[in-house]
Amino acid sequence: DPEPTGLVFNIQKFALHDGPGIRTTVFLKGCLLRCVWCHNPESQDMRPEISFAPEMCIRCGACVEVCPAGAIQDGTFDRARCLRCGKCTEVCYAGARELIGRTMRVEEVLAEVLKDKLFHETSGGGMTVSGGEPMAQFAFTLALVKQAKAVGLHTVLDTCGYAPAERFVEMAPYVDLWLFDIKETNPNRHEECTGVPLAPIDTSLSELDRAGAATILRCPIIPGLNDRDDHFAGIATRANRLRHVQAIHILPYHPLGEGKLKRLGKAATWTAPGFVTAGAPEQWMQAVRERTQVPVRVGTFERSGTDPNGANLRRFLDAAPTGQIPFSTKTQGGATACPGLWDKAPLGLKLAPFGPDPQKSYE
């Protein structure tokens, strides 16, 4: 059989929130869920998409000339006629148009990931596969994590859990850590908010645990939707059933995905709240913590010297020469995790922090 290919929409360097250490995160397109709060709407469609920011357009006309379908005329963009070929993005000098999703082979992705091997080894990091939903491209994801393990990479898979349980069991030997989303624990509300039933997700989580897979439960909390006491109790109940769960991460909602919807030509399906109010994340964490012995924290991974992975990362940052840390525009916000990090950043990058520190330890 030919090597499977995957539709990749980003390979993020220096990812600090997607597993232990410094990681390279591979984002795959395609997800069967339609979470009303989704902050990566560009990841849902299994096809390439054109993101268009009209405020950046300089009306040079280059895109009009190369569009084979005539989808761009007089400053308008007819998405119904668009072939998603991406030719307009290749000539968009202003960066107003971006092709989201390109087909890649496993060896191409792995070659890009391995460029960061030194950072992985120094910090205790590795490769994370995220999305979208990686299990929606099962053959490609399985081949990717198999080859990653063959070359000695630590592997993490970020999943919503909505796929046949047997596929999770098949994947389990090649994944060192699962970041498993718990979005809603009330079955009716889960289907209302995500578009899919909860039961298959619970089954996949149970089967992964039975297979001995290490998991961290990642729980996005959205004010007005799932910031309820019964949901916090449901999170703790699931954690208490698992033998191999390592932690529970409470992830406060942020509204930064709204602008992406507009650039994709899509309308929001709900009225989103603003940023979470101060003090709310600590209350949510406490509501879960009082019901379980599993460690609970607000945010993702510890980056201080209080745990081995954080200590490795701190030593790496202290030793790194100025300007030699790989940054991408999607990781700058994570720099709040590492005091002194921006002293080593390339000249011109500036930090604009917002909201509560996502890396603060509340334990």
C-alpha cells in the first residue's frame, strides 16, 4: 500500500502548551465535532480552505488574474465558486489570503519535526499531533506516530475522543501521553454543544485506560455553557474511574477564534462571552479538586523548576544563545510561562500578555 498522506494546516515550533518540554505540534485538518466555542474553526473542514482578511487587501488585482474559477471579482470573494486551489494565496503579496491545509507525506512532516530534535532532547519534549482531530486522519496519524517512535521521539496526541475505541487501542502503543478533551459531561448538553453524542467518547477513554495509556484530561470551561457544578463533578467522576490518569487541566475559554470565523466566511452560531473574569478559574479548579485525588491545575504544563520537565526547559532557556530559539507567531503568547524567555528572543518580538497567567501553578 502507498504511504498515507495527511492534510496539515500548521507545524508549530516551540510549542509550550501541548505536552512536556519544548514540542513541535503538527496540526491536522478535519474534525467531526462542531463545538460552538471552537477556537480553531479552520481545523474543522477536511478540505483546504482560503482564509481572507479583507482589511489587509490592497486591491492589486493579482488574485483576480490567477483565479481559474473567476471566484474573485470587483473586490468580492464568491466562496461557492472557489476551487480551493490556493493560486490566489501564492500571489497575495499583502498576506490577505492564506491557504489553510496542504497535503504532506509522513516523511515530509517528520523531517520538519526533526529539525527541532536538539530542543526536544534538551527540554524533555517531542512531537505532538493535534488538530482538528488527529483520529479523523487515522491512517496518516498512525503512520506518523509509528515513525516518530522509531526515531526516538516522545509522542503526544491531543484528541476529542470521538472515534471508534478500537482505533485508540491500536494507536496506544505509539503514543506516550494522551491529552483527552472533556468538553461536557451531561449527554444532552454535550450533543447540543458539540453535535455528537458523549457515549462513544466515554467508551474511548475507558478503553485507552484499560490499555494502560497515560492520559491528561483537558477541560475547556466556557462561561454560561459548562461552568456548572454538575459538570465539575462529572469531570472528577471520570478521573476517579481511571487508573492511568496523570492530571486534570482546566482551560479557561478565550474568544480569539472569532476573527478566524470571519476570515473563513463563516458566521458564529452563538454569542460568545469575553475573557474569563479574574478568580473564576481558581473557583472551577477548586470545584473539581475537592472531588478527586487526581492533581488539578489551571492551564497546561508546569514550566517552573518544580517538576522535571519544567526544570529541563528552564535549563535549556538559560543556556540558549540570544536569538537562537525558534519562534512562530502562534507561540508568542506562551512565553509568559518562562520568565526571562524574551531576553533570548529575536530582536523586535514583544510580549503582549492578557488574562490570567495560563502557567501559574495553583497546587
